[in-house]
Amino acid sequence: MKLLITGAKGQMGRALNKLLKNKAGYQLVLTDLDEMDITDEKDVVRVMTAEKPDVVINCAAHTKVDLCEDDTENAYMINVTGAGNLSKGAAKIGAKIVHLSTDYIFDGEATTPYLEESEPNPQSVYGETKLESEYAVTENNPKYFIVRTAWLYGEGNNFVNTMLRLANTQNEIRVVNDQTGSPTSATEVARVIAMLIETEAYGVYNAVCEGQCTWYDFAKRIFELAGLDVKVSPCTSLQYVTRAKRPKYSVLDNKNLREKFGYHLQPWDDALREYFAGRHN
Ligand SMILES: NC(=O)c1ccc[n+]([C@@H]2O[C@H](COP(=O)([O-])OP(=O)(O)OC[C@H]3O[C@@H](n4cnc5c(N)ncnc54)[C@H](OP(=O)(O)O)[C@@H]3O)[C@@H](O)[C@H]2O)c1
């Protein structure tokens, strides 16, 4: 099976590459901005026609949530137009498409985990573009897997690495304690994608590590596992103001993975321990 991965230099792209590069029967085509700009329809058609992948996995995105508030045009171009170009391009050659989406399509007012069919109501430009990106994918190719994840960490820019970096310069770190979600390892999501692409069970799938916590809880656990003595102080979103509004509660329920495949992702704490074990190898 030939897989074309976009955004291959990002966290998800790297996790997929690591998981699948040596898997028998798989051939990977890794692309990032230099190889194919997903906002350029002609570029996408050129690469698709030349490579003829069986599956396109779109890990490319504008993921800087705060920057998206001001860089709106680019955010739409990359997240929506880009996703649409890839979905159309994949459909033209009969390929399946996997597209990553986010918990930030929800408003965070729920008190129980969001299901795949829960009503979206994004509160940020990033969230809006990611919701639109889902439509751009599903409208253009019936062979789609929308994989919604959240609070992702792998190799690259993420909360875990930010905390570890801050620990080098600060003895005390303030972290918001009124936003609840599910920290999710990119490796765990890559495993879900590897399973899904072997099927024709097209649809929308929530894919987050099991369980929930606040950013504050997450930070404390990061420092414990890293063996760092850092004081973490809880604060509110009002005390730690960001350009984009984040949902208060954005836990996702992996209902479709569970009901269709009996598939479970690891609890977030187990996945975090696996991540730290891997970092030291
Ligand atoms: N990170 C999270 O916490 C999180 C949570 C939920 C869902 N997701 C979703 O998961 C997916 C993967 O996220 P990630 O964290 O792996 O992202 P990432 O690390 O930011 O990687 C995205 C990659 O896409 C590239 N890219 C940007 N514009 C492009 C273009 N026009 N053409 C081709 N490539 C382009 C980026 O290059 P540059 O770095 O040069 O821009 C980068 O290498 C995204 O769809 C994201 O929305 C992420």
C-alpha cells in the first residue's frame, strides 16, 4: 500500500513515519511544504498523478492556534483550501483520504465527552477552519476518515516540550487549571490511522487517549515523569489570557472506534509514560 503523507515534518507526520516506515507492504511518500504546497491545487494534482498513492494522510495544517486569529487568510488557505485540494486530488485517483481534525471545533460548554455526532460550535479561527476543513474533505471524496484528536504531543512543538523548556529558566510555572481535555500521544493516533486505512469503514472518528485532566494536572505529571523539581501553580484562563479562546471542556468520546472496532487508545498517563521512556532511548 502506497501512502502519501503531507506535513511529514510535523508531529503527526513524524509519528506516522516512525510507525510505518518499516512495515512490510507499505511504501511511504513523505511530503512537506518543500515537496508539495497543499494550497496549490496544481501542485497537488501534479504530485498525486505522479505518485498515485492508495491513501493520502493529511497531517499538514496551520496549527498555531493564537496566530490563526490574525493570520486568518493563511489559516483558511492551509486548513480549508489545502484539505479540499487533497481530498479532490485523492478522489481523482481513487485514493482514500485521512484528515486530522480537532477538539477545538467544539465550544467547550458540554459537561460530558463529545461524541462524533455532537454539534460543533468553534470559538476560534483555528477551530472554524478545522471544522470547515472537515466539510472540504467529506464533500470531495466519499472515501474519507476524519480523525479528531486533541492536546497532541510527539516530536515537535507541543505542550510537553514547552513545559520542559520553561523548566530550564523558571522555578515556578503557572498553568491553567480550568480547561479540561485529553492529552494524546501522536504515536497513539498514528496507531489508530494505521488500523483505519486497512478498512473501508469511512467516517468520523474521535481519537484521544483515555481519561481527562487539566493543563495544570498535565504539567505536574510531565515534571514528575521528567524527574524535574518545578513548582506548578494553578491559574485560571482569565489570569492567563491568550489571543484565541480555548474550550473549557473538550474531552472527546472515542465512541466510533470502540463500537466499530472494539479499539481503545491507552489512558493518557500510560501514553505519556511511554513517550518519556522513548525520549531517553
Ligand atoms: N497539535 C495539536 O495539539 C493538535 C490537536 C488536535 C488536532 N491537531 C491536528 O493534527 C494535525 C497534525 O498536527 P501537528 O501538531 O502534527 O502539526 P504540526 O506539527 O504543526 O505540523 C504541520 C506541518 O504542516 C506543514 N505545512 C504548513 N503549511 C503547509 C502547506 N501549505 N503545505 C504543506 N505543508 C504545510 C508545516 O510546515 P511549517 O512548520 O513550515 O508551517 C508542518 O510541518 C493537524 O491537522 C492539526 O490541526 C493537532
